Amino acid sequence: MDDRYRRRRTGKLDEKADKIGREAIEEARMVLPGMQALFGFQLIAVFNERFKKLTENERFIHFSATVLVTIAIALIMTPAAYATISKFFVWLTSWLIAAAMVPLMLGLTLKVYLLGLLVIGDPKTSLAVSTALLAVFSLLWFVFPLAMRLFHPED
């Protein structure tokens, strides 16, 4: 952890809260490279010859997915701009990581929809697969953690 976090603390945290804050920062650091790689691939896609064959609506979907991933990156990087570890910082970081998952989930499913159109060629199948993935992301990233908190509140 950066020394700036230790030096500029505004109030003593107990060890558990301090550990949670450090873990939240590490979670954000682990997710960010994957988001950045996805963003890079989205940027170079427009220079691909096949991209020009997309309809105007499909190019808009690609643009929307890129914007959503960009929002997710902004959210996941926000804790790095907050220079102190406090109880508020722990709450903010946890909230931002969860919030970043929403545009990331939507951006990924939109990209899968477009990929399905290009690979399979059937809009209905593509929509069914991307909708199923949206459900899987929702269950794993939101419903499951909420259920774990409800059934295991001591953890």
C-alpha cells in the first residue's frame, strides 16, 4: 500500500476496517487491467474492415458498449483519487466497485450481442445469448453476494 494512505489518515481505524480498505483497493487493482484490455480492443475494432459492414444501429451499440466500459473504468479508478483510508473510504470503494460492475456488465453483453450478429448472423439467437449472459452476470455479481450477506451477516 502507498505510504500516502498511512500518512494522511484522518482518524484511526480498527485493524479489521483497515484490512477491508486494503482489500477493496486490491480488488479494484485486479479488475482494472481486464477493463483496460477490453477498452483497447473496443477502440481498435472500428479500424477493422468488418466493422464497416455493421449497420448504423449496430455501430451505435458498439459505441454504447465502449461508453459503458469507459464509465466502469472511471468508477473503478475513483478510489485511487481518494487519498485517505477511513470508514467512508471503505464504504465508497465497495460501492464504486459494485457500481462499476453495472456498466461493465451491460457493455460486455452488448459486445456479445454484436459478436453474435457477426459470427452467427441470427439476431434472435444473439439476443438470447446476450440476455442469458446478462442474467448470469446479475446473479453472480449482485444476487449471490446479497444472498450471502443475508444468510451470513457475521462475515
